[in-house]
Amino acid sequence: MNGTSSPAAERRGPLLLGVRHHGPGSARAVRAALDAARPAAVLIEGPPEGDALLPLAADPGMRPPVALLAHAADDPGRAAFWPLAAFSPEWVAIRWAQEQEVPVPVRFIDLPAAHSLAAETDTEADPDAAGSVRPDPLAVLAETAGYDDPERWWEDVVEHRGAVREDPLAVFEVLGEAMGALRQAYGDGGHARDLVREAYMRQRMRAARREFGDAYAVVCGAWHVPALRAKTTAAADKALLSGLPKVKVETTWVPWTHRRLARAGGYGAGITSPGWYAHLFAARDRPVERWLTKVAGLLREEDRQVSPAHVIEAVRLAGTLAAVRGRPVAGLTETLEAVRAVMCDGSDIPLALVEDRLVVGDVLGEVPDGAPVVPLQRDLTRQQRSLRLKAEAQERELELDLRKDTDAAKSLLLHRLRLLGIGWGTPAASRGSTGTFRETWRLRWEPELSVRVAEAGIWGTTVEAAATAKAEADAAGAAELGEVTALAERCLLAGLSEALPAVLRALADRAALDTDVAGLAKALPALARSLRYGDVRGTDASALRTVAGGLAERICVALPPACAAGLDADAAAELRGHVDGVHGAIGLLEADGLRERWSAVLRALAGRDTVPGVIRGRAARLLLDDGRLPAQETARLMGLALSPAAAPADAAGWIDGFAGGGGTLLVHDERLLGLIDAWLTGVPEQAFTDVLPLLRRTFGAYEAGVKRSLGELVRRGPSAKPAPSRAPEGFAPTLDPTRANAVLPVLRLLLTPA
């Protein structure tokens, strides 16, 4: 306390600093007020369980944005966050207290998380909150001042204020009076829970008064200031707090992101432009000029032609717009309009990039190693560092070559996390290669994943142990065969060899009891992929072969009767997809005689009139592609299926099964096109009108280029051969088989997997 005329000397009672959460203007005003008042203690809106973690805020490894995470000890999914950015008034107050020559005590005074988290499961909802809508204090004040945009009003009266040296407490007095008027008009604003929170805050303030007198400061949301000033008795507050439910909670610091601070990210007290606010807080002079320089740099990185002249002109335009609108300085609205007009040539596309990268931003905070975490999080952090797999807020693609040890280890980690429900990475289609030795992931770390890690901590202390235990539990609780086969595939991808025995036992048990051929057919492709991945990754998947072989044999026996059981159109289409899946899976299995047995099943399906046309046509096509059905037999089956006596719907299904799925093959296989063309030219004139819509349904889905090529082939006749011409100089008129076969060893070497 220095100076007899300081604001603290004239003030009666504690210093109440009502702020806007995550407001840089409030943050600067809080620091100026604390410098002027020099309180003996600082009380901050937040859960008291976080008091023990406050010393970590001074750790050099702590870099906001961060959040205080509290979760129920027995149910980590029941959690709450208290985010803090570098420009949050609460964070500024914490750091001010810790930076003093003699550190000032700083404490949280909001309702404990033990009560607030327990209330989330309380079945008795607040009757006052039902059907009510809480007013937005900023919106009410902005409307009263004649503004249609609360953000613009806040910028004009707070963010764009000049120096606060003359009276650093004036803004808090004015804001407190305004909130007092709002509380008189709206009461608790439809949130009766606030009354309980404010009662607890007053109790903590009474405890601080006994220890420090009135020489302490309170930093809280401006909405609560009138309630904290109110004259109430300790007994009345105690009555409000009696009987509150309670749970045991655990707290820690977790990284947060600017994107999650935005209202669009789901945080209730969020802001619309965290990146812009961070810039305003960091840039103490010429914020618009510095901001537009950042914008120019971003656009130049995206190969847009932006020069210093563009920056100068954008600064002038933003200032002119602010003057025309009567604003003290250019705000975000004027700045973005200037960017669109000058740097983006009026286009909203590059402007959207500016809004995403700079107005919101992907800044990810950091917490020190000393922050308490569950053992699973500690193991995950260790693996992230050893694999150089950094958690980042901005989405990025990661290409992995599974033949490399480091990339294979990254793949295992990401697959294990997915099995645990921690969606840090999402598999994506690989570029330029479809080989099983390549993987592509899209990585993006969201703050909520810290909660998922805490939840998964019940399964084990390491990622591998937790994923193994989770897989075993999922196998035991799976209700369908398809769930277990998918789980077996995920276990192989994640390298969980210790979980495979339990998964395979569950798989064998359910396969033996499952009589639904559709379920069996749905499960087989996953098993075949699992065997393939096991080979590529060096995982022993031999135990799956017996199960897969038995499953394939049962499908071969049960499929023909199931297809002849009077299926409707939807069921037939679904079973047609399963036939495709089984066909591809059997091609991957190396069981003696299985392919011949499957070919016999397809031959039976193709020749039975009781089987739906879409399945008969597909079976014929698969046999033809494998070279197991002569062209003459295919033409006979097509003629029977498309005869005038056949039902139009069944004929359409046959064509769809035979020629559906894309027409590229018809372009390159003139034999196949010739069969269809020969049937079409033989359709009687009176039946052509009935057939035409059915053909359009199949061929109408082809791409435009395929349609043009097919039309050209049909115009000249698919069976017509080009007129023989004299061979070019240096080439023989016909192919030399001996010379052609010389390249086969090289092709075999290139195409054989490593």
C-alpha cells in the first residue's frame, strides 16, 4: 500500500473486479487495478480443488491456453473444464500474484467441483431453470447503448479504451453498476445454480476477511459482482449450501486451444475471435497495422500476391471505415472488410482462411511435466516423445510406411488409441499407393481427448496394457459375430497379440452358434483382411486361418438355400453385397479347394431361377471375370434372364448385378460389351419400351467419359476389328511370344510384395 491517495485507501471493502472471461481489455484493466491497489490476497472465480495446482502456473513449461480439468474419480467422463488464455483476466491475476517480490496468496473461490459435478447426475432439476433463457448481459447493455452487435459494443467501450492510468478502477465501478441494474431486472437470469455459487463465494470472502481484512481483491465474472456486494448473513448462505451432493474429484492442468475457446467450439463462456483477442493483448501499440502484416504473411504463404502497398491501403481503408461508423479505432469488423476488399480482391475464400487461421487460430497450450496425470497419460506422453509424434491443434496428414520400424510403431500407437476410444488420429485414404504397407492418418488433438485418456486409465497403466484389457472386455461383451471379427482385425492392426486368444475364443464361440448367413458373410471379409494385415505387419495370425476357413465352408453350404428363400428387393441387394465381400475374401484365403468350392456355389446361384436376378447376374459376372464361365454359357444365362417371359424387375436386377458397379470394364472388355449388345439388339420392338428404364437405371450411373466410350464402341460395333495394316518399321506384324515372356520374371519381381 503506497501513497495516501491511492484507490485502495479510498475504497471501503474488498476490491471487486468484475470481468469478461477471456477479454484482453479486462485483463489489462485487472493488471492495472492490481498494480494500483496492491491487495494482500487475490481470490479468483474457479474451483477450490485447483488451489494445489496454482504453483504450476509459474512453471516455465506452462504456456497458455490451458484449462483446469476436474473429473469424478470413479467416472472420468463426468468432467468440467475451466479454460484460461494468456489474455484471460483470471490468468493475468494469477500471474500478477506470483510475480510480486513477495508472492501474494491466490485462491479459487467458486463452488467446489465436488458439488458441481455431483449435481450433473442429480435427478432433481432446478424448476426455475426449466424453460428459461439466461439473458446475455453484453447483449442487453449493447442494445441499451444503441448497438446491434454486442462484440462491437464491447470493443468500443473496453478493448479500445485508452490508458487506464488515471483511474484504473473506474471501468470496474461502471460495469458493476450496470450489472447491478441487470440483476435487479433479471434476478438470477434463470440459473438458480448461480445463487448457490455466489453463496459459496461469499463464504470464502468472509474467510479471507478474517485473514486479510478488506485488503484482498476478487476477480470474477461481472455478472456476480452485485451478488458478492449484497449484504447477506452467513447463516443464509450456509442454508443455501446445506445438503449439496458431493463426489470425489481429481484435478489437473491440460492443454487447451484457441479454437476451443471460440463459442463455435462448444465452450459456454467462449468468445468469437480468440486469435484476434490474443493479438490485441500482445500488441500494445498499432494493433491494426501489426494484424494486417500478419494477414499479408499468411496470404503470401498461400501464394497470393500481397505486397506492402496492400497492407498500407488496408490500414487506410480500415481507419476510414471506423471513422465513418463513429468508432474510436478500427475493430475486427472493419479490419476484415479491408482485408476482403484490398488483399482478397473481394473474395470470401481467402478471407475464410484468414478467419480460420488468425481470427480463431490453432494455438495449442502446454503444461509442465510436473502436472498430475493418470499413469496412462504419462505413458502416452513418453511414446509421443520417443516417436516424435507431437500433439497439435491444427489438423495434419501423416503418411506411414509400415516397413519402417518407427512408422510401424506410430501406427500401432494410433490404432491402440482408437481402440481405447481416443480419437487422436483418423485413418484416411493413402495417396499414390493402395499397398497394405502404407497408411495415412489425419491427426488433430482436441482438449477433450485428455478426458478420454483419463477414462481409459481404468483399463491399464500403459497404452498397450489398456488396449489389451479393453479388447478382451469388448470381445466378452460383443453381441454379434460381426463385432468380434471387426475387433479381431483391430487387434491385429494394433499389434495386441496378448488379446488375440480371448478374441479368437469369442469369435469361434459366436461363429459356431450364428446361423444367419448374412452375419457369417459380413464377418468373413474382416477375417480375410486380418490375415492379410498379419502378414504385412509380421503379426502371427495363423490362429485366424482355421476360424476363417470354417466360416467360409459354412457360408458355402448355407448361401444357396438362403438366396432362394423368397427375398425382397432390399434383402436381395444386401445379400448381393455380401456375395461380393465373400468373393473377395476367399481370394485372400489360402485354403485347399476353397476357391473351387466357392465357384461351384456361384455356378449354382447363377443357374437357379428361384434366386433373385441381382444375385444371379452377379454370380455370373464373378464367374466370367474368373474365367470359370464360358462366353457361350454367359450368353445363354443372359438370354434366359432377359427373355420377354422374365419379370421386368427381375431382368433389371440381373443386368444390375452383371453390369453394375462401374462401366470401365465394359470399355476395356469388348467381349462383355458384345454380349450385352447382342441381347439388346435381339429384344423385340414391343418389349424395348419396358426394358429401357431398367437399362437406364444401371448404365445411367456411369461416368460421362465411360458413356461416351461405350457409345463409340457400340457405334462401330464391339466385335468389329480394325482393318489389318502393315506393321511399322522395326516391328513384326504379330506378337513374338518368346520375347514377350522374357519380361515376366521382372514383372513378377515388381509385383510380389516385399
